[in-house]
Amino acid sequence: MQQESPADRDRNEHGRAQQARPRDALGRPLPYGASGVEPISEEPRSPADTLACARALLDEGRPFAAHEALEVRWKSCPDEERELWQGLAQLCVGLTHEARGNTVGAARLFQRAAGRLAAYQQGSGPTYGLDLPALIECARGRVPST
């Protein structure tokens, strides 16, 4: 299988890498011209709108898209909130790996998510109505015991 070079990647009008290939509900690339799920907007949203969007995408069975919505927020949030948004995005990536059957990758992402969310919980940053202890427990509970 030939590896794609950075020059071969799809780019937007600003030259930034941007996936133009359609994707399935779990974020896997489909052949050009195939019907895929609607991509999400890369415009930053407010915290409440980001959480509502991610929740709706999760309810639709689209954890990869939920991760993308959370990633947009983490890249545009105040520095002191980065652990929260990265942890939430990693939780969604863990769900994506789990749905794809990649249990090892899922476990790693759930561990990272729990760690980031636990670190954020130690501070005094806003939680935007999230139950961080429950999210941390959920992430940790998805990691198989060894």
C-alpha cells in the first residue's frame, strides 16, 4: 500500500490540510465520489453549542464527528480549558476505536481521556454543566482490567 505524502493531501483555500474525501459515520475515509456523512463545520462554537453538537452527534452514532466538534473547541478555547476539551475529544475517539473494533486503541484513549479530565477537575475551571466525576468513571470503566 502506497503511503500518502503531505503534498498529496487535500487542502483548503489557506493551504491547510483538510479532508475532502467522504467519510462513513465512524470517520473512515470512503472513495472519492462515494456518499458519506455530512462533515461538521470547522467554525468554533461556544462551549454550550459545542457540547450540544457533540451530544447530538453521539446520539446519531457519530463519535468521530463528535470528536471533531470537540477538537475545534479545544483548538480555540482558553489555555486553562484545554485539558477539558482534549479529554472530551479523546473520550469520543475512544468510542470511535471501540465501535471500529480496535479495543487496544480504545483502551488507550479512554485512559488518556480519564487522565485529562481528572487533571482538569483538580482546578477551578468551568465545567459547563458536565458531571466530570461521572465522565471520568465512564472512561475508566471502559478500560479492560488486566
